[in-house]
Amino acid sequence: MSYEARFSFDERHQGGPGLVHGGLVSAALDEACGLVATWHRFPTVTARIFVRFRRPVHINRELVVAARVTSSRGRRIHVDGDLREGDEILAEARCALLHVSLEHFLQTPEGRAAGEAWSQRLGG
């Protein structure tokens, strides 16, 4: 199972002049890896993420973030991801995600409200 999306960062995402903040690069990779893991087994949370920054990520460039499930055993799902500009890999991620019960997200008022909204949309 895999996921791929095209997007760009802009001036609001700078860490240094013209460069994307590393935390946002990590967040983009975490989001892509989490999304594909959740498609694989709903719902999941990130247990561990290791990000390797290979090159600076410039703002206002078309980027591709990709993620793929590499293994799954029990509750643990391993996902690899990368952020590319063209054929050049700018950053890579190795993630371990855990399948959790839906109740994990229903523990907060926001989670309960989201659950009720989904239930109403599904006719429940």
C-alpha cells in the first residue's frame, strides 16, 4: 500500500531564508506515513519516527511526498516515506505506527464531537 501527493511550502513555512523549517518537513512526512498506515489499518498513531534530512528543502518548489507500508505485525505497522523534488530525495522517514482502538480518539471533547459528527453523516 502506498500514498503520494504533490504540494509546495511557501514563505510562511521558512526556518531560514528561503528554506523550509525542518519541523514542517518532519510533519509532512509524519502525515503521509500516518495516512497510509491508517488506510492499511484504521486507526493508527505514530509511535516512532526517524527523519533523515539529506538536502535543504526550498520554499516555492513543487515537491512530492510519498509513503509506503513496508511491514505489519500485530498492532505495529512500519512505513517508509520520502520527500522529493524531481528525482532528488530531500528527506526520508522511517516510521513505526500502532493500531489503536477508536476509543483512543474519543477521550477528548473534540474527539467525541468528531465521532458524533461522523455518526450523523453515516446515518447512525
